[in-house]
Amino acid sequence: MRQWEIMNRFKNAEIHNEFKEKLRLQKERKINEYKEDILKLWKERSDREAQERADTRYFYGELAERKLRDADNKLLTHANKLLEEAAKHGRPDFALHKAIDRYCKLYRLYPMPALPASLQEHHPHYAPWDGSAPDPGTRTRRRRGRTLQTRGARGTACRTRSRRRQSQSRRNLARRASQKRTWPHTSESDLRTDCSDATHRRICCCRRS
């Protein structure tokens, strides 16, 4: 009997140790799974933030500069066309040159001064850039619009149609006013009879009025 109790005690101790080992392994497995989830979420967040930073830098950097340069090319090309037109017709162009100069100074399109010798070795790729002239190969889009003659013809046709409608409306009003409202014929005996019917009552009332 005592030997059985000793064997049972050792068996219980062995089962308890196995249970504690299972708990330890289960805890370690959960810790590793939680660690993997945290690292996965951390990586997703880092990738998302990096993509957002790249998109922001592109939007406020390369894309913004390209849009601004497109606007500069459009305005400078239009200004050059105005200068050519003024020179062709012998018109003064001082105001145009003044406006172009003010625009270039406002948006810093004139070339910056060269770097001193002490800084050139630290910035070997720097070179002054002149943006006061449109980029070569810049094309302006022609707006498709109607000519003045076409617009004048359309305006004349619209005014003609409007006058026709007004004259037709006046004729319709005059014709309605000339027509007299007639009522059904009733005799004197009908007027003296008792107006029991609704239709007779309406006619009598209208004739009396």
C-alpha cells in the first residue's frame, strides 16, 4: 500500500510537470504569435507612412513644380505672341515688358548668381537656371471658338426668333379679346320657371348677372 502511494505521488508529480511544460509552451507560442502580429502591423504602418510621405513629396515637389512651370510656359508664350503682334503692328511694348519683368521677379524666374569658389566644390552640380523664357518645344493649345461673324449671325437669328414670338403672342391676345363669350339660348318662360336643375340655375344666374 505504501509503495502504491509512493508510485502515485511520483506519477502525480510527473503529470504536474508535464502540465506546467504544456502551459509554458502554450504561453511561449502565444507570445510569439503576438510578437509576429505586432511586427506585421508595425511593418504595414511603416509602409503606409512611407507611401504617404512619398505621395506628399511628389505632390508638393515634382508635380507642383511641373504645374507651376507649365503655367509659366503658358504665360510667357502668350506674352511673346503679344510682343510679336505689337512689333508687327508698330505698337508700344513697354507695358508688356514691364509686366513680364514683374512676373519674373515675383516668381524668381531670373537666373540666380553663380556660387562663390568656396561653395562650388561642395555643390558641383549647381548651375544658374534662367526661367524667364519658355522652355523649347512648348506648344500652346488653340481654343476652338466661334468667330465674330458666326456669333453675330447667331445673335441676329436669336433676336429675329424672339421678335416673331412676341408678335405671335400679341396676335393671339388680340384674337382672344375680339371673341365674344356666348351662352346657350334660353327663352323668357325658362327664366320664369323654377330653377330646380343645377344647369338651369347656373344659366339663370349668369343671365341675370
